[in-house]
Amino acid sequence: MLPDQPTQPPIFQKPHAGEGVIFSLEVEDADAAFAAAKSKSLKIVLELRSEDWGQRHFCIQDPNGVHLDIVQSFEPTEAYRSDYVSE
């Protein structure tokens, strides 16, 4: 959220340094979310990538510095599979 939005209550208007704040948002299609983020010229601070532990993700930063990690889960590689509990 942008600071000083007149439509927001005063407690939400102060700028936030954003240090140490990361929200992870799980999506069904990280590639589509990445394309949407790029088309809107959002501040991408980590390019789209796949991780062996079972995540395809990228990270954006909002105007206050808060990071949003946009994540799609998939089956981890064999090296990481034993770290997960099957039910």
C-alpha cells in the first residue's frame, strides 16, 4: 500500500520500512503470475526460478519495501524428497 492514502484510516497511512517482512502467496501458475507482474511494471527483486526443494517462485517489493514471494509448489527433486513427510 502506498503511504498517505486519504481513503485509509490513519494507522495505515504511515510508511513502513519493510525490513524483514516477507509474505509468501501460493498460486497455481507462477509463470502466469510473473507475466502479470511484469506487465504491470511491478518491482521484481527476484526473477522467476525453480528450486529443487519444490517451488517455482519470484519475489516483488511493494512501495513500502515489503517483499511478496509468489510461489507455486511442485514435486521436489529426489535429493529433497526425504525432507517431506508423506501422509
